[in-house]
Amino acid sequence: MSAVDVSRPPAVCLVSGGLDSATAAAIARSRGFEIYALSFDYGQRHRRELDAARAIAESLGAAQHVVLGFDLRLWGGSALTSGIDVPSGRSPEDMARDIPVTYVPARNIIFLSFALAWAETLEARHIFIGVNHLDYSGYPDCRGEFLRAFERMAALGTKAGVEGRPVSIEAPLVHMSKADIVREGARLGLDFGLTWSCYLGGERPCQQCDSCILRAKGFEEAGLPDPLLAG
Amino acid sequence: MSAVDVSRPPAVCLVSGGLDSATAAAIARSRGFEIYALSFDYGQRHRRELDAARAIAESLGAAQHVVLGFDLRLWGGSALTSGIDVPSGRSPEDMARDIPVTYVPARNIIFLSFALAWAETLEARHIFIGVNHLDYSGYPDCRGEFLRAFERMAALGTKAGVEGRPVSIEAPLVHMSKADIVREGARLGLDFGLTWSCYLGGERPCQQCDSCILRAKGFEEAGLPDPLLAG
């Protein structure tokens, strides 16, 4: 990791290893922030996305990358943390119909709460999160309305907030399509080959899970090749 | 732990091992809820409060007690998770003046987020938390205004919330003095000898830290003996 550049204000960036959060972190860097990358080892199905998160944090010159562990398998409740099968071969329209079994109860709320704790410790005023809801409206915790409510709660529930230094939740992708995200990441020089979107953790993306299907649609509509599928 | 009683609706009760959260959980039980006790092993100074939490959950007949681990020492920021000294010998008036060094950034936000995740998984509609702010106004995340903002955020950010089954945050002690809390716990038959309030983890309470001083004041004003100091 690079040395801390004091001229750049710190921002906590949630980096999952996927394409969206990597693009959000690249946007944070392009806006002049020093990146403090935060990832979670929460009992998800595979570790491959954590390896991707490490590679992304390093490629973006993060000042620090913390992987915080906790075990959501203690109570289950999602296909991503239990034995339930991940859906396969669904169209984006089908995905948007219901909240999917891959929904993890309160996951982004937990992630943002830890980001808030770190931000307060760092005296950072910004948290970047790569949520977006246009392509895929099934997750309630990916909507701007929720993020504004989180900000208001954080302003009332933290020392920084009550002392007049509230933390802002930056979700630069929230209204972007997957194709827009691919274009923006490419414009910022992000190496998509470092990212991992597949819900499974195989050698290559399965190309059947919701996440693979949305990613493929994004690259196709952006007219760009996905380096993960090359060769 | 006792068998689950299906006639009692589930409630997630945050149980720290201290007097306040034990009383809040006893109130939940007295209101007819089945207790799902949740504690955290987050890198606090001592484990004694986790032993207390286990004993309290068992004494209240909790259906389940989960101790969720994560390590807030990864970024420090509080006397309770780092090497900073805990204040000693302060009056309640002094304590109320500033946010204390024992403030852990976003701690209750993180705790409530996990409680929310478990509540959603259990289809529980209630979370009990033992915060109170009259005696000790220094913690921003112990105020009713914050708790209402958390509820609004949770209603927007969870599947249960957007589907019309929002979770309610019950803070029955929020406007009670420590003496009121002691009286209420006693009325409900709570064994205060199982609870642990001291910020240090010695054989006996230090009687000098903020938490010991507030506890002593509460028992004194309630006109009851503290079983931890007997014998």
C-alpha cells in the first residue's frame, strides 16, 4: 500500500471485489480522496472476492485495506451465507420482480455501520459505496432513499455527527446502468480483470448467476470486452 | 436454554452483561416476548461482561444466545478497545459534560445493525436495547431521537421493512434514571448479582470508573443493596 498523502482527504470505500464497488472506489480516487478500503469476511460462499478486493485496493493505491471478519452464518437467512442454491439463468426482468434469495438481511446496513465507525476514527467525512438500483431493483438497501435515511441516522448517532461533522454516504453509481458503470470504470483506467462478480467461486465466472448475467449485459451494452472472459 | 415457546413472539435483545441491558431484556420477557439474546465480542477490554451476558440470558430463559465476534481494535478509537486509560473518580456531572473517551465510534449502530439482521431472519418485529440517557447524556447513540432515525433507516433498508413488517426498536429505559432501572429490575426479579458494569475486568468492581459510579448511585437512590458489593 502507498504512503498516506496528507493533502488528500480520507474516504472509507467499501470494496467487495466486484465491479461496482471497484468503480465507486476509482471515482473516489478521481475526486481526490485517499482510499481506506474496507472489505468483509462474513461467511460468504467463497473467498475469491476477497482476493479480488485486495488486488483492487492495491491497484487503486489505497492507504490501507482492512478485511473485517464476522460470521453471518450464525443465523443464516440468505443463499449467500447458507446452503440455499443461488438462482441460475434468470433474465434481468425476472431478477427485478422480487427480492432475491441472495438478499442478505441488513447486509449493507452492517457494512455501512462498520464504514461509519472507521470513518469516525479516521475523521473521514465520506464513505463510498457501489450500490446501484436501476438495473436491479430487488435489494432494498441499494436505494438512494435508504442511503439518505442512513446518513440522517448517522448524523444523530455518532460523536462526529452531533459535533457538526456528519459523514456523507457517496453512492456515485446509484442511478447508473451497468453499462454506464463499465464505461466509467474504463474511463478511469480500472483494471476489470482484477474484479470478481460471480456468486460462485470457480476458476472462471459461471455466466449463469444473476451477477454474471448483469455483468455480461453491462459489458455488451458498453461495447467493451470483459477481460475475465478473454482468452 | 429453554425450548422455543411458539406462543411468545420473538424479540432480539441486546445483552451486554450490564445492568441496563439485563433489565431491558427482563422487561421484554415481562411483556410476553421470547428472548433471542445477542452479545458481541468486539475486542473490549475484558471478557467478564460476556460471561455475565451468558448467565443473564440463561436466567431469563432465552431461546437462544448468540455471541457474535468482530474486532474493533483493527482501527481503535476508544478507551474500551485500545490502550487509552479509562477515566476514574468522575462525578456524574463531569461525565455528562463531554462525550467520554469510552465512546466507541458507531458501536450501538453496529450492534443494532446485527440485531436487525437477526430479527429479519427470525421474522421478529422487536429489538430491545438497554440505552438510557438521563443519568448520562454523553453518548449520542443512546438518545431516543437516534433510535427513531435508526428505525426509519431500517424500514427503508430491509426486506421486512419494505414489505410492511418494519422492526421496532424498543428502548424501555431511555427516559429512566439509574435508580428507576434498579427498581424495575428488582420488581421483575432480575438477579443483579449476575450483571457486570465495571469497565475493568477485575475480581470485584473497581468502584472508580464512570460505570461503577453510576451503578452505585442507582442502587443508593433506589435504596437497595448491590449484590456484587455484598460480603
